[in-house]
Amino acid sequence: MSGYKVIIGHTKVISLIKSEEDRVKFAQELEQKSDHLHILHAQGFIDIDCGSGYEMSIKALACIRLEDMVEFYV
């Protein structure tokens, strides 16, 4: 369906953007920059799972306002 996006969670963004072998290195790089996971905008879907339910320093509770797609992180 053209023009639609599905918003998903439950699958962490890091699991979709990095192979299992590269996840630890990527997480360490984010941690060194005092950064966190960010919402993933992909073709056909948006993943808002930034690991808030896990004990990892790069986690964030991600929210997206649907009216204008502005992202918020806690």
C-alpha cells in the first residue's frame, strides 16, 4: 500500500540496523558519544523500540508525535 507506514516496536532498532556481530561495537560507540538509540525510519515502517525495557546505557524511551512526526526521547 503506497503512502502508508506501519509503526512497530518490540524489535529493537539496533537489531534491525546491525548484524549480531556488530551490535556490541555499535553500542560501545554510542556510549562513548553519550548517545542513545534513535527511531528508525525505513521504507514502509517506523521502528520506535529504542531499548527502554533493557538494561543498556544506550536505551531511550522513544515517542513520535504523529501529526508532524517530531521525535521525543526520555
